[in-house]
Amino acid sequence: MGHGPVKIDPAIERFSRMREDAYIGFRWTRRTTRTFALGFIVAPAIIYYLADTYTHKWDFRGKLKGQPLDIKEAAASS
């Protein structure tokens, strides 16, 4: 199965086959469990915490030069 003048590289073909069949030899090990936990539980939890903490801290709407962006400072100066 050729694609015209394109030469097939056996190393690229082996790598492609390995990636396609990776699920066959997958095992839950300490390393894969740790990677899963960090990537799908810990990292999103940290991002959610930071987003939730700082969502209502700043207010950029309609601010002029010299007016505070911090909501608490703006309420105190009003």
C-alpha cells in the first residue's frame, strides 16, 4: 500500500503499531495510578480551588485610572 513517492519508514511504522496496541498491555501499576491521580484528580482540584478562591476578588468593570480593582478595597473606599 503505497502513497506515491513517499517512502515508508519501518521505525515510524513500528512506533505507530506500538501506540495503537498500547491498551492491550496496559496494567495498573503504582506509576500509572500516580499519573492518573495527579493528572485527573489533583491538578483539576488545585485549578478549581484557585479559580473559586480568586473569582470574586477582582472587579475590572468600569474602573478608571486610580480606582482600586480589589472588591474589598473598592467597597471600603466607597
